[in-house]
Amino acid sequence: MSSIRTFLIVSILSILTLFSFVAVLRGYQSSMREADTLFDNQLLDLSTLVANLDIAGLPREFHLGNNLAFQVWRSDVLLAATYQAPYEPMTALRSGFDFSNFDGYRWRTYTRHAETDARWVIVAERTDQRFVLAENLVLEAMIPILLGIPLVGLLIWVLVSHGLKPLHTLSAALRQKQVNDLSPLPTEGIPTELVQVTQSTNNFINRLSAALEREKRFSADAAHELRTPISALKVQLHNLKQEVTPGSEAYIQLVEGVERMQHLVEQLLSFYRSTPDQFAANCVPVDLDVLAQDVIAGLYPMVEQHGQNLELWSETAVIRGDPFALKTLLSNLLTNASKYTHAGGSIVVRVAKARGAVLLSVTDNGPGISDAEKLRVFERFYRRDDPGTQGQPGCGLGLTIVQHVAELHQGRVVVSDAPGGGAVFTVRFVEDAHA
């Protein structure tokens, strides 16, 4: 059962109902014993009364009631009887209590022998009357219990809800925490049962905060430290170019390796800058139309060098976000599209509004992406092995960063097939209603 409150209420009510049923059952058994004792005593009194009657003046079929009967015998002669009594003895002529069946009912009998006149007196009472009395007693005991169960259930619900209120408060405090809020939970005024939970949660938050801080520090330090030797390598490669044979395969591979390393460092820095805390600090209204123009202006030389056509179809569309992260997102999408688009191909960037949302899409007419690869292109360090690439450096983090930035902006990125071949990467953002 998923709800603790429901589990507690159902369990407590089930236990109360079970105990009530057992109590009623024991009460029924006790009532039956009490009724048997009471009615047996009445039979004893009735037998005494019948033994002292003047039976000479009684009619043969005397009416004593529907649930009572008697017979008076001397030897084998029936001296007197009620109307429902049979013509043979109702039970064996033996002193004591017994049971008998006649007149369509089950009867409780009592037989006594009068020594003075050698008479046998048999009195009987229908047993169903005893059960009716006991059942009435049980029903009278059960009705208050049955009527009280809903009231008890409501009371239990109130008490359990009040008891679980601190747990709901703790859950609400965790749910309302922002993505960049790694402060510990307050421990003052909480019940003893939640102290351990709160302390464990705070310990986990502290470990998570320390781990994130170490990761940020490592990424930033590593990227910054790597920039210096990469810059030195590029200077040395420029000087070395004068000394190597033009078109040297080894030199070309060395240059591509350094470019790939520089690209990896820049992507790591981008990934670091697009963490939740950085995003929250730099979140402002951003016009994607203006942002797209800036990014295209910066990357146009690369697209032109590859002999590709680049178009922008956009309208004013404002979202709330981090300008640097959004530029990184679009730059990675454009670089990826240029990488997989052949010379003479076209790349189209679109910014459009759609029912409270803003759509940013990049379309290329490259080889396209298979359905199996659509599930993997956003994985870290996954790179497609396609002969149509333009020799651009890559490390398999570009689309991962795109997805990460989209999620930071409460957006979603999907990849689909372009009409006529190629791929379309579409990022859906929430429009800034205050813009």
C-alpha cells in the first residue's frame, strides 16, 4: 500500500472490527449460556407449578402458550396435556433435562417424578425462542458497534493525519527546494522519530554538495590548466608549419588532434557553466531571434568555408534563461548540422511561437539519423561514424550539452527526420509571459 496514512487507518480499523466481531461472538455465546440457564430455571418452576395443579378440571388440550407444553403421566396413562403435546411421552420418563422434537419444533424438556402419587410431569419449551432472545441481545450489542465504526474511522483519520503532519512538512520542505539549494534542513522542533531521517537527509545533502563542488572545481581547474599548454602547442605548430613538407599527413593529424583537444576543453567549460547554480544566477529574459542572429554571425565563416547555405527564419520570441547557455546550445546544434551537411547543402534555423511555447529548430539536409541512433545521439561521448563529416573536431559532448541546457530551461529537445532527407533538432521552451 503506497500511502502510510491509508495503511495505518485500514490496519487499525481492521483490528478494531476483528476485536469487535470476537467480542460480539463471545457475547453471543455468553448470552446463549445465560439464556439456557434462565429458561431452564423457568422450566423447573413450571414443572413445580404443573405438579401442584388440580388436573382433574383441566381440558384435554389445555392452552398454555405457543412455546410451552406439558404432560402429566401415571404409568402409561396420560392424565393431562397441552394442545400441542403428542399422545406419547414428549421425552423418556427419566428425571432431568433433555431435548425432543415434536409439533415441527425442537423442544427443551424437563421431567420430574412425584413420589407421593407416582406421577411423571414433563414440561417443554421451544428452543427457537431462546435463540431469538440471544440474537436480539447480540443485535442490540452489534448495532452501536456498527454505527460507531465510521465515527471511530473518522477519529482515527484525524489522529493519524495529525501524527503524520511532520512527515508531510518534511516532504514539502524537500519538494520546495530549488535545484541549486543544497542547504541543510532545519532540525528544530521536529518529532523524535524524524530526527534520524532529517539528519540522514542533511548528511546526504552535504555529501552531494561536496561532490558537486569537487566536480565543478575539477572541471574548471582542468579546463583552465589545459588551455595554457594547448595555446603553446598551437604556437609551436604554427612555427613548425614552416619546417614541414606541405601536405604532411603527420602534421595534419597533429593539428586536428590539437583542435579536437581545444574543442573538448571548451565543451567542458560550457558544461561547467551550464550547471543549475550558474543558470539560476544568470537567468534573464532572452530574445531567441536576436540570439540566433548573433550565433549565426559568429559561425557563418565556418559554414561558408564548407560551402553550405545558412538561412534564418525567425520572429521575436522571448524566454527566460541564461544567454551564454542558450548560445552554447544553438552553437552546438549549428556545428553539428554543418558537420553532417555536404558541400552545397543548406542549414535552416527557425524561431517560432506555438501556443505559449517557443520552438527553436535547426534543420540540415545531411544523411539523416536512423531510429536507433536517435536514442543515442544525446549520450555522452557518443559520436556517429559517418563519412560525410567535414573533418570538424568533436568529442561527443555537443548534443549532451544541448539536452542539458534544454532541461535547465524546462525545455525538451527532440530529433526527427527532415522532409527530403536530413535531420531536424527542435527545442521546445516555455515563452516568458512577462516579456
